[in-house]
Amino acid sequence: MGVPCHVGIIMDGNGRWAKKRLLPRLAGHRAGMQRMLALVEHAFLCGIKNITVFALSCENLSRPQSELDGLFDLFREYFSTQMENLAQKGIRLRVIGDRALIPSDIADLIGAGEARTAAGDKATLAIAIGYGGRQDIVAACNRAVREQREMTVESFSETLSTGGMPALDLLIRTGDEKRISNFLLFEAAYAELIFSAKMFPDFTDQDFDEALKDYSARDRRFGRIRRQSD
Ligand code: FPP
């Protein structure tokens, strides 16, 4: 099996990374953002065409306002400095999630970033912010009801916020937890799952390569039986 078409990453463990170093939680998120920048670049160089990273869930929005404000500042920094870089590399940005849940100036920066990178045809980077898999499924159902459309699995996939992206092949979660936490629930139906004990800022490019190696050794049967020749 070759490289996965679509990799999702749950970037967990920033807070514990910081705590271990007696640093404020926000230092962990900043280290996480820096790791994300380099890791995404590395993943695209590995030939991955679609990456979705989980930056903020709907449920994370109940965290203390001071932590949210710090995360929002990181998003402002990212969306105002990195769009040209993505555009130059032919990477299209998509941000999935409910923009009504985040400050409007960030929603504006996101809109500008998506417009600036819209012509990117080499790869897609989706960032989930104010996102929940269940909420996304319910929104897609409501849309179908409003439009009085009967759905197939394929048309429903297209109605989700990841519409146009392939189903998830590989889901990596760092932070030593083994759960999906409301990330890409529909899209991950047949994803291979890899859980790393490392905190996200410590998850290296080599760890990512190991995950790809593990993925490529797996027997993905999608509910079918093993090939006769095996
Ligand atoms: C989960 O770790 C991580 C988050 C809720 C935030 C992830 C955000 C980043 C990596 C920055 C991304 C930046 C951009 C621009 C997309 P946690 O805080 O739950 O860690 P813990 O479980 O150790 O407390």
C-alpha cells in the first residue's frame, strides 16, 4: 500500500508538554503550532495530498477564556503570516468548523487565506477550528432535509464540511490517549488509527515516517475478506 491520500492529526498533549517543563499551557500551544508548521510541510513532501489537523473542537470552546484568547492569538498569527507560503507551494487552505463560534476578525483572516490559496492544486490543508464531527453530521442532515434531498453515502460525504476531500485513510493521535474525540467521525469510518504516546510538540518528522510505515504494512480490507493470493 502506498502513502495515504488523506491523513488526519489530533494534536493532543500541548498542555502536558508545557506542564512538564513548568511552562504556561500557552507555551505548549505555541510549541504545538511550530511543530504543526514543520510537520505539515514534511507530510506534503512525503506525497500526502490531503491533511486535516484538529486545532480546536467545539468542546474546547468551554476552556478558560485566557487559554482561548491565547489560542486565538496563535490563529491570528498563523493566518496572517503563512498564507503566502501555502499559496507559493500550491497548497489550498480549507478551514472546517463553525466560524460563528470564533472571533469575527479571525473568520475574516480565514476567508482571505482561503481566497488567496484557492488556486492551489498540489495539496489541501484543512484546519479544524470550532469543529465537531457530530455537529458537522447534524448540519449536513439539516441541509439535506431543507433541500428535501435523499442521501447516499457519497452525496452525504460531499455535504460534510470536508466535501471534495477523500475519506480519511490514516488518523494519528498524539498525547497518549486512545479516542477520536469528535474528529471526522463520518470520514474516519475505515481510517487506520495510530496512537502515539508522545505529546504533540515532541512528535517528530521521523515519528510521522514511522506512522506511514506502520500504515503501509496494514491489510485494509474495508469489510471484505483477504485476497485469495494471500
Ligand atoms: C490539545 O492539547 C490541543 C489543542 C486544544 C490545541 C491545538 C492547537 C495547536 C497545536 C496550535 C495550532 C495552531 C494553528 C494555527 C492551527 P491539550 O491542550 O488538550 O493538551 P493536554 O491534553 O496535554 O492538556
